Amino acid sequence: MAVKKPRKKAEPIKKTTGKGGNYRPTGKGAGMTKKGVAAYRKANPGSKLKTAVTGKVKKGSKAAKRRKSYCARSLGQLKKSSAKTKNDPNSRIRQARKRWKC
């Protein structure tokens, strides 16, 4: 007989408003807020987490490379998501990609 592993406790739901609202609502482009990134970095010393690259960037700059890397990773996430998510223009992944200008 196979031994069942104990289940991990569920992580708290990611809030977009109120106390602990570290995530941008879908209508505003999804992703983390500056406050959220600061909270994460405080909880995880040594982290290099940054907010989205949303502005105009010079070709070949560090920011441009971060954007290109994010766009490549998020495209993979989008492809592996359900048909409902893929086709919904208001899904979190699509809104985040739009905000990053992918």
C-alpha cells in the first residue's frame, strides 16, 4: 500500500485590495504593486524581485532584457493555461503581458 503524504496548508489568497493588497487588480494590469514588492523583499532578504518594466526602454538595456525574458516566460504560462484563460482578454496573465508590453 502507498503511504499518503500529509497535505500542505493552503497559502492565503492573494488580495488585491485592503490590508495586504500587494497585487494589482486585473483591470489595472495584474502583477505586484511597489508596496507588494517591498513587502516581499523585506520577508525574503537577498531577493532581487522588481516591479514590471512598463516604460519605454533602450534596445539592449537591462530593462529591455528583463522585458524580453518575462515575455518569453509568460508566453509559456499562457500556452499551458486553460482554453478559458487563453481566450479571455481580461485574464490575469493576459493583462500582465499587456502591462509589460509583450
